[in-house]
Amino acid sequence: GCGGDKKSDNSPKQATPTAVTTIKVGHVLAPDHPYTIALKRFAEIVDKKTAGKLKVNVFHSSQLGNERDMIEALQLGTQQMALVSTAPLAGFTKQFLVLDLPFIFNDYKGAYKVLDGEIGQNLLKTLESQGIVGLTYWENGFRHVTNSKRPIQKPEDLASLKIRLMENPIHMDTFKAMGANPLPMAFGELFTALQQKTIDAQENPVPIIWTSRFYEVQKYCSLTGHFYAAAPLLVSKKFMDGLPADQQKALKEAAVEAREYERELLAQQNKDFISKLKEKKMEVIEVDKGPFKEAVKKVWAQYEATIG
Ligand code: EAX
């Protein structure tokens, strides 16, 4: 009945519209910080892996709000992704506090071994009960103290220094243990507070001190390396669960591929930017970490019960 040769179908092809899903990813750092550069690489990889079906738009400089706002927006599903430090997650899950302990990692290699291994992956899983999917850990880095008052060589030099910290109880107790006068503040308000001298000091890795131009409002930089800030790349669980499996897989793979790139960019900047800070007349001080570790050791025991 339906013999005959195959007829070429001449009806006009209806182009099946490829439904493009747009992802907004926000962070609080500068447009030239590796957070931004690596997120753009992430967007390119996602575009390729999904043949243009997932489009990632990057928003830097707190355009989508501060880190706590963005984490809440992921829970609501009003924002799809965010790249934040672990510190603000303390308001959502206690287990992450372990990563905020002072001097918990000795070096980058040790940090990656934990973060990219079983411990780090188990910690990311605890976010799911908070409506968040942690894809992997990118990096912010080892944090150093800068201030406008005096060179900090030893913990005692921090006495009564007004220092801005991230919103995290361990960070607050660590600097109280060293006699400082800490106050929590969103990153977006920090530069103005330093400029107006409402605070004396802050602490961040060298790439942030450079790209956020803190050298313009801070005279001294002490390489304390007191916290290692991991930067989990987060997705709204509501949004992720709505994606087809192949697109979920693409996001996870792209996050890991771009992570290596981001860590390399930071390693380069950590090497190159100290001399640039000195060119901007910052006094960069190498400190003996021993007395700082000794001064904050009690914080570990203080949080053992909370962290578990
Ligand atoms: O994740 O707020 C800060 O000082 C952090 O470095 C910022 O959250 C980047």
C-alpha cells in the first residue's frame, strides 16, 4: 500500500525554537577579579556543552545584592546562581563553619585535597536542605589584614583596631581573641567605610586588595593568611531541579573545568600583585604566623560542639 520511492519532503521546515534558559550568576567582587573572568569562562563552557540552551549572564560588584541577599535569592529561586565565600553560609548551615576556622589549612594543596575530596563534597550536600546546590569550590584565597593605622607584626598590634569582617561568628571570635574590635559588614559597603575611616582595617586576599583598590585607603598589609576563604559556586535547587539531566550535568562539569582556570588566575595574581601593591606605596609586612596561630587556637575548641 505505501510502496513507491521515498518522496523528498518539500514542506517548509518549522525551525523548532531552541528554548534558551537564562542563568543570572552574581558576586560581590570587581569586574577584573578572577571571580568575574572565570565565570565568563564558565558561561562559554556551559554554552558549548548545552549547544546554546543555557545562557549564563555574569553580574559583578554586588549588582544582585550582597552575599547573604544572593544566598536567600537562590533559596527563593529568584536568582539562579551565586559565587560567594563560605563565611556568609554560616547563617544557613553550621557545618560550613569548619572551613572558616583560623589556620585550618596550611597551604593551597591541603585546601584542595579537602575541598575537592570526600569532606568537601559531603559539606556541599548539607546545602541541599537549605534549597541550594553547591557545584564545587572555587577560590577566594588566604586572607591578610590591611589597615590605615600601624604596621601589624604580632597579634598584640591588633589591640582595639576597628576591623571589618564578613558576617561569620568564627571570624568575629577569632579577631576578638586577638584583642581587635571587629564588626560585620557587607563587602559592598567596605571601600567607603575605609575611605571615611569609620573603620581602620579589613582582611582579604591579595587579588581583592588589588582589584578592589584597597591600596588607595589602606597603608599597611600584613601577610597573616589567617583564614582560607573557599568560594563555593552555588545554584538554586528549585532552578536546578527544573533542568533536564543533561543540562544539570553540563553545569557540574563546567564548574569543575572553570575552577582550575580560576585557581590558576589567582595563583598568578598572588605571585604578581604584592609588588604592585608596593608600587602603590602599601607597606607589605611578612609576619611570623606562630604567635597568631597561638592567639586563636582556643577558637577551634570553642566551636567543636557547634560544628560537630
Ligand atoms: O567572596 O566579603 C568579603 O570580604 C569576601 O572576600 C567576599 O565575600 C568575596
